[in-house]
Amino acid sequence: MYRSHVLVCGGTGCTSSGSETLISLLQEELKKNGLENEVAIVKTGCHGLCAQGPVMVIYPDAIFYSMVKPEDIPEIVSEHLLKGRIVERLVYHEAQTPEGIKSLNETTFYKKQHLIVIHLISIRCCSSIIPALLFDYSSPIKIDAS
């Protein structure tokens, strides 16, 4: 079981900005610091803030780092992942407030988002299988599989 997860954007914008290099450097730095069994690196899809890329989110703290450069990786590992200190200069600017760092859900971009849940299901219907249905999680769907 991992104590932290580092989610690194693998979307097109972040990949073109060097997120693959960040993943490699994170792996090296975690190993160098003996954290490879404590911290998981997860390559994700797009986080939606491509102009801020490459981006990464560290959980369970939910700290969103933006415009991360290869030279920032040792500091992120030593300060945040080893010592538990947020690297404030890399925190997404809108998440920083005089009261402290606010949740990404409170930022302008994410506040307007609506959660969409993807359910993978198999329904037999006329010898075909419908592999996935997309729907708003708050709207119940009635499916007649007869």
C-alpha cells in the first residue's frame, strides 16, 4: 500500500511539454530516496489545464503542481514527499490564497465542472453488446434488457 500517489498528466499538452521526462525523473528520484515502495506514480489523462502543463497532483494532500520542470523533481521529492512540505512556488496559482491552499474544486476551472461517471456494462440486445453507457451520475437511467 502506498502512502502517496503522484498523478502526472499524460494528456497531449502535458506530454508535449515533457511530462514523460518528469515521470522518468520521479522514478529515479524516488528510488534514490528509498521511496519507490511508498509513493506510486500514476500517468493520467488530461486534467484540463493544458496551458499550465506539465501538471501533477499529489494525493492524499490533493496538491496541484503546475508548470513543473525537470529541475523541480528533486525538490518535490525531498520537500513534499519526504518532509511533507508543499513546494508553494509550484502550486497552481489560483489554488493559493492568503488563508492557505484551497481545493482544486474551488478554483474557477473546476468549480464549473460536472462529474460524469462511465459505467462499463454488457447488455444483450439483438446479439450485440453495448460496452459502455455515458450518463450524468445524478440522472438515473432505466434500461430494459428484455
